[in-house]
Amino acid sequence: MSTAPQLVVHRDKELMAQAAAARLITRIVDAQASRGSASVVLTGGRNGNGLLAALAAAPARDAIDWARLDLWWGDERFLPEGDPDRNVTQAREALLASVPLDPRRVHAMPASDGPYGTDVDAAAAGYAEELAAAAAPENHASVPAFDVLMLGVGPDTHVASLFPELPAVRETERTVVGVHGAPKPPPTRVTLTLPAIRAAREVWLLAAGEDKAEAAAIALSGAGEIQAPAAGAHGRARTLWLLDRPAASQLPRALYPPASP
């Protein structure tokens, strides 16, 4: 089931990161209170790492039971373990190393020097198996029902490593695929597909900065997902776009209230 996107526009990227971090803390605490644990999919990039840094600095972060949180990734650069360009490396620096997570519940995507070697397609299949093993029968899918799945929106409307017109964005069956020849470096990546993304209860799309304004306008104007992958990212219960004013500058005012904080 597709959900109509909701928009929240903040004054600047710092405020957006702080508000998104506060929103995420609340969502995790609520999920843990109702089901005992929570499941979140992290995103890399400027906005994803900004949110994690804001979460690390938030006093309310201690409300989360970190040992009962499962962390997954929407995509990863297929590079060696510890490479500074890997999303998981950046996430550890921004937040993960400073909170008491259960290492068994931190589900990093495979590295290029990991158990699958340099075979990115085998690495993707391995991550798909890990997701399937974590899915509950009531999820009715081969991935867990993530509480929140976060995605940064690229200037070309890409989300995760689903780039316009490339094979990965056309995938309708597999939940994780290898990406060859991505238009931004590095060219080899692992990514969740739209079917996996749409299994999430809530999908949050993060866009800050003037360089994201055109992408946000295209994705929210009814564009097709093959041409604008961000347009195909939606949650089962909620789809939330979190933007700053520069990123929202090309949106029709009818889409969001002018008085958004």
C-alpha cells in the first residue's frame, strides 16, 4: 500500500538534523515500548551522517535501549572493511561507537574483503539471506518490517544506490542487489531494492541544500520511479520527507504549509 508523502520543512540543515534525530528517538522508544525491540535502516551521505551526529549529541538518546535495536543499511559502497568511504565506517564515527549497541544486531553490508571476496552479487545475495532470516512470519515479506527506513535523496533523485534508469531500480523480486557502474564513485555497490524499501512501516527521505531542490521537486511532482527513484520510495504506514528550506525552494507551496518550523 502506498502512502501519500508528508512534508516537514525546517529552516536549515542543522535544525533539520536535530529535529529528525528527536523524531527518530521517539519512534524507536515507541517501538521498543510496544514490541520490545526496534528496527531501523540507516542511510549514509551528508544528511544521514548529520542526523547520526545530532543523535549522538542529543541528551534524549539515553531513552533508547540500544541493546534492543537492530540496525541495517539501505546501501553500501563495496570497499574493504574500515574504508573511510563506507557508510558503516562513517556511522561508527558519527554515533555507533559511542552507544551500547549489541554487535550481533548491527547488520553491516559485506565489505569487498569480506566472506564473499570481490563478488558483489554474492555479497548482495548474502545480505538478502540475512534480512530474510530476521523477518518474522507476520511480516509477510522476506525482510523485517523496519520501523524506520531512512534515505538520503541525491541531486539526480537517487535513493540508496538506486540510480535513475539503471537495472537496480527496475528490480521487482530481489530485496538486495549488486550495483555495477554507478554514476558516482565508487561504481560498485550493494543496495536494497524498492520492494525491500516498501516493506518498512515508515520511510523517511532526507534532503537538505539547494543542490537537492530540483530532485525534491521532480520526485514529489508525480515522476515515475525508473526516472526518479525517490518517487518510488514509500512506507506502508507513512512516507515522510524531511527538508530544509533550500531543498524545498522549488516545491509548489501547496505541498507544504509556509509556517513549517
